[in-house]
Amino acid sequence: MASIIKETVLRSRTDSVWQVIGDFETGPSRMAPGHVVGTRVEGDARVVTFADGTIARERFVSLDEDARRIVYAVVGDSLRPAHHNASMRVVADGEHCRLIWVHDVLPDDLAPALEAAMSQGMEIIKRTLES
């Protein structure tokens, strides 16, 4: 299984960043406006629509307020992975915070495309949450 980890320091308050990252319902639209063009909840899943037309169905797994960590599983998207689990965690770092984003995916050959998408997404998230 491929594990892709992206981490960045955000020049923002930890609590402010967590309010966005920990919001399962609207977090994607708030953290990456323009890149994510729609988010809606259907039962225990959210449907995320990206600007390039990709649609991902993500099932809520867990939310840990104390650890500032949210976990979700991608249960349907255009890549059709056999397994796709992800987490985002916000960690205090002095006056700022770190955002740690992890995706575990099978089959392994999906990793390069996912890593590229995560790199682009992380740049947008950083720019958005620091402004």
C-alpha cells in the first residue's frame, strides 16, 4: 500500500485552521475554494466536486477534537481505488501550526497521480488558510 504524506507549516492560529480542517461538511470548499467547487453531505459521506470535474465520495470515519485529527475514506471517485483512506491533522507549532495530510491507497500505481493532486491541493490550502 502506498502512503503519501504532505506536511506544511501554516502561519495561522491552530484553532482557526482546525475549525476549517475539522469541518467534514464544508471543510473542503473552505480550505480550497476554486479547486473544490462543491461539497454536499449525503448520509455518512460527503460528495466533493473538484474544478477539473473529478467527483469524490468520502465516507466519514472519525473526528478527534483533542488530537485535531479527521479521518475519512474515499469510497468512490474516478480513480477507482481498491483502498483509499486519508487523514488530516493540525498540530500547534509555536505561534503557528503544522498541517499533516496522509493518504493510504491501493493499488500502488495510483500514488503518483494522488501525490501530484495532494501537492497542488496543499499549496492552495496553505495560501487560503494563511490569508
